[in-house]
Amino acid sequence: MSEEQNVTNDAGKLNTFIDRIERLEQEKSELAADIREVFAEAKGAGFDVKVMRQVLRLRKMDPADRAETEFLRDEYKKLLGMAE
């Protein structure tokens, strides 16, 4: 394979990668808009969006990590005199 063919092949591969990334970025943007819309609906239904985001973050965590985080949060609250 000549160097010219190699450069053309590399340019084609690069273009394919760039096209795929651009398409995925567009899909990501559309999904983000959809998520914002769902949060707006939830807010309209009286739910606290900030708390919903916190719950989503916790649900993504491994149960052991979540338990440790909640334990540490409670301990910090006690240290700061915020515990009930």
C-alpha cells in the first residue's frame, strides 16, 4: 500500500470517528433536553428536583458505598451539632 493510499485510508477512518462522535454528541444533547423536561414535569407535580437529583446520585452508587456515605454524612452532622 502506498503512502498516499495509507493517508487516504487514515483520513477516511478519522472522518468516520468524527462523524460518529458528532452524532453521539447530538443524541446526548437531545437526551439532556429530555431529562430537563422530565425534571420540569416533576417540579410541576410538586417534587423537589434538587432532592431527586441527590436520590438519583445515591441510586447509582454501590450499596456499600452508599451506606458508607450516609454513615459519614450522619457522623459529620453529629460533629457539627446538626443531628436531631
